[in-house]
Amino acid sequence: MSTSVSKTHSRYATWSPRHEQGWRGRARHIALDLLSAGNQTNWRGPEKPPHVQFLYIHHVFCDEENTLRQLLSSLSKDYTFLSHSDGVRQVKEGQMETPALCFSSDDGFLNNLTAAHIFSEFGISACFFLNPDTIGMTNPNSIQQFCRSRLNARPVDFLNWDQVETLQKMGHEVGSHSLSHLNLAELTAQQVQDDLGQSKSMLEQHCGPVNHFAYPYGRWSDFNQAAMKACMAVGHTSCATAERGCHANTHPLDLSQNLLFRDQVILGWPERHIRYFMKRNLRRQPISTNQLAP
């Protein structure tokens, strides 16, 4: 692993994004404590039908490593772990076999290598959604500007191409997260197609076939029907959001017309909060791209 070349952070406690701090973060914690108070972590029984949930992270700083291990150890008692591609296949075919989880990570931080090692300890093949423009980025000013303007975060080091290859050799997948983490809803249809086409092409030059896409920022308002058409036109077979939910459909789902739900996990959150959202997700239904803006 390369040494840091910029004034970046190795601990989540010093790096944490601005929106996680202050009174809003504390209020969120209290509210979720109340909501999750009656939620037991042992869900065995008929109330837990076969389904697939996609969970994603952005980082595993050194003060988050043990928490990730503890979370995966706990979840392994109740869930089957699937690769992103296997999860997508089950959703597409409507063939849910068990309560299952798929893991991914966005943005390509250097500490994704730590995440990859921990996932591998549990036999998990995760999907790392990358922005080619940041792979190998080492200039401190560029890192600081990108993190501030695109991620609303403090500086953090990024993977280089050799490290991306290491991820793949460990059995993990690579997906596209767009070329440079722009809000695709703010671009023209042609700009989106050019961006996604370049991203896929650059990744495939180094990584082989790249089938999956997760759009930046991940909310419904950050994507539209034109962007989905571009996503499919350049050859992706699935498109993931950052909207909470899961997939329990028992019939085939057309993934050229439907988006994948995907829940963010911050490792500083108590497990009972994470479990609360996972249980609530069973109520969500697939979202058609027809419900997005044109």
C-alpha cells in the first residue's frame, strides 16, 4: 500500500463528512435509537422471506476495521453473502433463494483495500464502483479540490490501477461510478452518454468487462430517464441507487427499466440502526425508471 502523498486522514473520527457532525447527527442517532428499540436482531422465522439486499460503504478507516468484522460476523448468522453479480442475477430472474446480502463500495478510496481484505476474510466478493478520473490521483491540490467539490468531504487518498488489479485478484468485482463523479441529472443526455461511455471504456482497458453501474450521489433527484437510457446504451446490465430498499420479487425484473435499491452503511452506526433499516426495507417495492424525471 502506498504512503499518503497529501494531507489526508487515516481515521474516520477526524475525516468524517460534514453532514455527519453536529446536532443533526446527534438527533438522528436519538431518533433511530427510539425507532429500533423494539427491533430484535434475530429475525429467524416466516417473517423473513427470501430476498436480496444490497449494502454499500465508502470507506474503512483504521478505526472502523474491527467494527466491519463484527458487523459481518453478526450478519453471517442470518444471511447468505452473494457477489454483486449473483445478487443482480437473482433479482433479474426473480429467483430469490435465501435472505441474502451483497456488498459494494463507492468512490475508490485507498482504504478500500482494507475493506477488500476484510470482505475476503468472510468469503465475500464485493463490487467496487470506481471513478476513473480519481484512480492514481496523487496531486494534493487535486485531491483536496475533488473531495471538497464532489464529495463534500475532507481529503482522502485514492486507489491506483495496480491496487485496483489487486482487488480483482482477491476475487472482487469492479463497477463504474461515472468518469468523475458529476451529478448526471445536471448534464445533457449526450454528456451523460459520453461520460459513462468513457468511464466504462477506461475501466475495461484495465479490468476487463464492467457490467454494473452505480450513479453518483444516488438519490432519485440525481438521476433521470435519459441517464438510465445512456447507462444501458453503453452496455451496463444494472444500475444501482443509494436509496434504501431490498428486492423480494418472485418474478423476473427488467433491469433496463428498474433501478436497484442499495443501502449505505456507516460503520460508526450501531448495528441496531442498520438492522432497523434492513427490516423496514422489506416493505419497499421496485422502482421503475418511469417514475424518474425525463
